[in-house]
Amino acid sequence: MNRAQLGTALRALRQASGKEAKAVARSAVMSASKLSKIETAKVAPTVADVERILTALGVSDEVKAEYLEAVRAAATEATAWRLIRRMGYSRKQQQVQALEAQTTLLRLFQPSLVPGLLQTPEYVRAVFARRNLAEEQLERTIGARLARQSVLYSEGKTFRFIITESVLRWRILPRLMLVGQLDRLISVSRFPNVDIRIVALSALQTDFPGHSFSIKDERTVTVETVHAETVVTDPRDIALYVSKFEGFSATAVAGDDMRALIEAIRDELLREQETG
């Protein structure tokens, strides 16, 4: 199935469902204009686009698998951050939220920042304030990212986070705000469906952190680089990221040891605040 055939097939599915284009586009977190361009083959949809459209249409798992296999002809997709900025970071957060809602197991490795699902409002603001957004855009984006965190309370979902110790020490916030972020990590780590592990700086390592990535089930891997967000769908490539994740998971501290490490860093910050 080529791009033109895929667009025509998606349009036929929508028409058969009896749903209006605007309603489908809204559920799929995209503009009606983009949906129209996908259906008329003027825009090549990403795997995520097609998955959201099919979810909005309520098709069976068998139909969804067939269409996703067709769109995976291009195994890797990269979207430049400048294009995401043009679309709007708040809309991007809504798209990510839609994907996370469809994910049963989320594995995320982060050597740079606290993962978005675990960030406090102050941390979120610090991250997006560095992107020179207008105040209204900034507030919408912060709200959209915080809204994503409700997925942590969903039944039937598992979240595994691996964070390097350097992330906990990275001073993008004033000390007391960073203390609040560390307390947030300790609190969420007690959720029964959440596993947070820390790669300690003192631990002997056989691998290098490289860059952040998230694995959604066994379907896709999202990688963030300086210039773009890349989505990987080839099973052979996904397996490489799973192997890297599990390798760091084996060397990272978990449970009470993980919480003790975070508490030690938090206490250092509090002592600095008292003497500073």
C-alpha cells in the first residue's frame, strides 16, 4: 500500500464509520486540514498519525495492525524541532498524551532531564521557558504537559524510568525548587505501577548514556536529538534500544536504595541552602 492508497483507504474507513472529518481530527489531535491532506495523499502521515486516526475511528486491532504495518514502510521518521515549534508545543504534548494513552508499557531512559511525566510545575516551566515562548504559549504548554501526568494513575499500565544521577544534580532550578522536584520523584516511586531507577555516578558502567529515548510497548522508540525528534519503528532497531535500557536497568539502584540516593542529594541541597 503506497501513500496515495493509504490516504484513500483511511478516508474510506472514516466514511464507513459515519464520523465527520472534524470529529476524527479532533480525537486524533490534529487539524482537520492535516487530516484532509493525509486522506488526499498531499502529506505523508507518520506512524503516530495513522495510529491516532485509527484509534479515533475505533477500528479493530486486526485492521489497526494491517494499516500500521503498511505505514511502517519508512522505518525511521524525523521531525525537526522548528516544525514542532511551528505546530505548537502544547499541541505536541497533546499528541504525546494520546500515544501514552494507547501504551501499556512505557520505558524511558533520561540522562539529561527529569522525565516529563515526573516533572513538577516549576521544573516544567524551567524547561520550556528556555525556548523563548510567548507567555500564553508557555502557559498552555505547561498545562498540557502536566495534564499528561494523569496517565500515571491509569490501571493496567506500567512505567519504568531510568535516570542518571547527574540529572538530579543539574541546576536548572533554584535549590529549594529542586528539592521539591526530588521529593516528587520519591513520592511517585511508591506508586505500584511505577519503577524509577537511578544510574549512580559511582557505579561501574560498561555502556554510555548517549541521549534520551522512550520505548512504547514494542512498537516505537522516540529519540530526542538537538535538532529533531526521531521515531523508530523497525523491530531490529527497537530491540537495540530495549537491550540498552535493560543494560542500564541492571546497573541502576532501585527501591529503598534509589530513594536513599535521592534523599542524600536532597539533603545536600538543603544544607547548601542553610549555609549559602
